[in-house]
Amino acid sequence: MSSHFAANFISPNEVVRASRKIHRLGIRKFDVHTPYPLHGLDEAMGIGSSHIPWIALLFGLLGAVAGISLQGWTSAIDWPLIVAGKPFFSWPAFIPITFEVGILLCAFGTLGALFFFCRLPKFSSPLEEDLSAQRSTNDQFMIIVDKHDPKFEQKVLSEIFEQHHGLDIRWLGAEKR
């Protein structure tokens, strides 16, 4: 089990400033836990926009094309029937099913992309064993840095945490360094 270096904070501004410094050091394997969204935290951590909306659009369009293609094939080519004098390929009648298949594939694609990009499922977390981590979603903030990051330096991180009034600076996990 990998170990993580962590600190709790009381001030949201200090968490954002500390995150910005950690990102400027070149550390990319770190996370911030907060009880509510913080303005500017994504930028401070270097988190860009997500690819999930584009994947959702792609799967939605793919589903719509699949839905209209299936209906067009079955009604005009595979089993052509004249119904109330309508043409074999009556696209207004195909709109509800096309929409529903598009939404269905969009939902499945979004769920799959979310699992992929978030590296889910995760069956264990170093936060489960840490009592101070429970406060990070209640009334405190917490920064966790993975020691396997190539730019990880415990001394520099300790200085950053102390400079920004970090509380309970500690190691999480089984291994101690």
C-alpha cells in the first residue's frame, strides 16, 4: 500500500495557496479534500477541463445514428410495410426512438468515461484509517501528496505546509518514511 503525506488546514485561502505552490514544484500526484467547492482550486492544482462532456456528446450522437439507422433499416429495407400511406422511411416517426437510444448510449458512455478517468472502483483508501481525514469533509481542508511522485520531497512539503498553517502534518498508510 502506498503512503501519502498529508496536512489539515483551517483556512480555505491557505489551502489554495499551498496547492498552487505544490503544483509549481512539479508535483502532480496530489489531491485536496474540502467540505465545499473552493473558487480557484482547480486552477491552483493545474486541473484542466474534463474530456467527459465530449465523450458524452460522441456517445449521444452515436446512439442517435444507431437508433435512426436501425429504424430505417427495419422499416425501409428489411420489412417494408405501407402504413397509412406514409413513406417507408418516415423520419418524424423515428424521432422518439432516436432520442431515447441517443440518451441511453450517452448515459452508458458517460458512466464508462467517469469510471475510466476517475480510476474507479477503488476498494481502499488511506483516508479510511486516518481520523483527522474525516474532518476534511466536515470543517477542515486537507492536502494529500503521494510519495511516489517523481518530484516528492518531504522536507520541502513540510515547509510549505507549515508556511501555510498546516495542522497535523503526517504520513498516511502503512509505510513510514
